[in-house]
Amino acid sequence: MNDSPDAAGSRKSRARRVRGSVANRDVAGKRRARKRHTVATVITASLVTLAVGTAGSVVLAYNNWNDNLKYVDLAQQLGDDRPEKEEVAGSREPLNILVMGSDTREGENNIDGLTGDGERSDTTILLHLSADRKRAYGVSIPRDTLVDRPTCYEEDGTAIEGSEAEDVMWNEAFSVGGPACTIRQFEQNTDIRIDNYIVIDFQGFKDMVNALDGVEVCIPEDIEDPEHDITLEAGTREIRDDEALSYVRVRYTVGDGTDPNRIRRQQAFMAAMINKAVSAGMLVRPDRMVSFLNAVTGSIQTDYENIAELADLGTSFNGIGLDNIKFVTTPWVYSTAQEGRVEWTDQVDELWQLVIDDDPLSQEFAEDSISADDDPEGSTAPTSEASEDPTDSGGKKDRDQGLSDDERENAGLCT
């Protein structure tokens, strides 16, 4: 099961990445009608909040949660050429967890009459937890990113032929080989070893939001997407159920209509979800916590064997403030080879190296991040280097990091 030629090809492909400025992204004429929709991007938020909640509530319904978990060990499908993990300083080992959303249309996931053969993962996020357990950041990969897909393997060891060049979309790996193929694709294109994985579906996303009794968002303008039967009124309020799913799915009628900017809106939703889940009101409500854990454990596939392992993960998040949980997107430009697709820029190698070395986000990435401490209306608490007056900039709190007002507008977020 060693496919070193594929691995070498993946590394050589970095030399072909497009250099360019985000300012050169021309979206005119590149919007293609797609019938595939965004899956629960909030899986990362689910992982964090599950961990936090489990740490304090593991004695509740323990056996039921264990029975809910769909445990699948993918080690035999990941090949013999996996990246080695670098040794770094810290009280514990850093963790890299790959989280994916499944867009299966079976059963309760057949929302709005959506159809489609097989499964794809429209959501892929690397969650990196530092060795000193003082910070965590999530890295989103646009589903339309063109990459080399390495040879993958079925459960019985049968090879699934890979691609020969950067000519396949990122989310095709999940379609042809499930989460194991997506993990291989990630590892071979980044040199980052994945420690654990989690996959979640549509219904699980809705159940988790409902268990939190809704998540607060700020919608700057009414959203109308008749093609997908999505209507959302402008304003700041808590949304839940199908309305929450519509919010993270809608694309073309919000902001600039690009998928990477939809990802930013989804990251803002993740941040708000984490904020809600770790709030004092949530943690002292056993009914909500039990409902949330039931929703998560009943809707995921993972290589965490039991709830006790998730409880151990939960203790890792003790002491990490909301301002130290950030979300970024891999640097990209539109592809000139395939209309409507995107390619990584050379800057992505800097991002992957930060993960490998267990370093915090550099200033350039922090400036383009969304924090779990951000306010849905575009404000965030000032840092020690910001002005002491939180309203000295047009009524908005100072932001020395995070998205600019223009970037938030392009993503369909309030400013």
C-alpha cells in the first residue's frame, strides 16, 4: 500500500501553485449553478463544544452516548507513506483533527427534496490544538480547490486510482473513497499527519443547533434564494432548525456569491455556536447539554472509540479563551485552468508550516481570521494593543485582528 510516486507528485505539485493577490479575484462569469449545498460546517464547533460539555457531564447517559457513536478505524486505509509528526515543545502533544461534513441525501438528510448520488464532503476543516493547550485554530479548505488526489484504498485494500495532476476538486476524494481518501489527500498535499477525524451529517447539524436553543447571527440584508427555497429576514437574532441550515447553505444571493466567502460566513456561525455553547447559561443547563451530546454522538462517524476519549479531549480545552479560538481559510485564487475552481497560492505552505511547527497564526493570517470572541454584528473586544475606548471608531470596537468591514460585507456578514 505504499504509493510514494503519488506522494512525491503531491509535493512537486506545490511548485505549480498559483501566485497571485486576492485582489485579482474576478468572480464575473464564474458563478456556476450547482445543486450541491453546504453541509454542516459547524462540525468544528460541535467538536469543541462536545469536548467542553463532556468534560463536565460525562457521568450523564454515558452508555447511551457510547452506543450512539459510530466508531470506524481508518488506519488500514491510510497507507504506509503517512507524514511523520514533528516533536515540539509543550506539556502535551499537539492534535490535528480533520472534520468533514457528509452531504448524503438518505433518510432525514433528504432536506428540501434534495437528491444526489453517493456522498461528498462539502466541508473540510483542520482543527489544530496546540501542545501547550493555550490556543486552537481551524483551517477551512474550499471544496472547489484543485489538488492532486493520491491513490486511495478500499477497506479490503483495493487501490482507488488517483489523479496525475492538480485537476480534481477537493471534495471528490470523499465521493470516491470516503473520509479515508480525504485524510490521505490532506496528508499527501500538506505533510501534516492527522491524529483523529470526525464526519457529521445534515440532521446532526440541525439537532445540535436546536439543542443550543438557537445560535445568534446578524443578517445585514434580506436573503432570497427561490431556487433553493431559502428566505431569511435581515436582523440580529437567534436562528435554529431549517433556518440555521439555510443560513450556512445559501451562497449566490449573499455577499459576493463566492464559496470561500460563504466559508467565512460559516466560520462566523461556528464562532457564535462555540460562544453560545460555552456560555454560563448553557453549562448550567443539564437538559440542553444532554440534548446537545445526544445530537452530536448520534450523528457522527469517528475514530474516537468512546465518550471517555472525548472527555479527555475536553480537558484539553480548559483554559483556552474564546479569543484564542480562530478560523482561517487556505489562501486561494481563481483557477485559470478550470472555470469556477480555485487554486492554493504559495502562501498556503506558510500556513501548513505553522501547523507542523505548532506555531500560533502569524499576523497575516490572524488579520484574516474570525475569532470565537467576535460579535455577530462585527465587533470584538479590543486587545491589549488596541484603543482603550471600545467605541472610538464609528461606534465599532477596535479590531487589530480579524476581517475588515469590506471582507465582512463580501461574506454577507454585518459590519
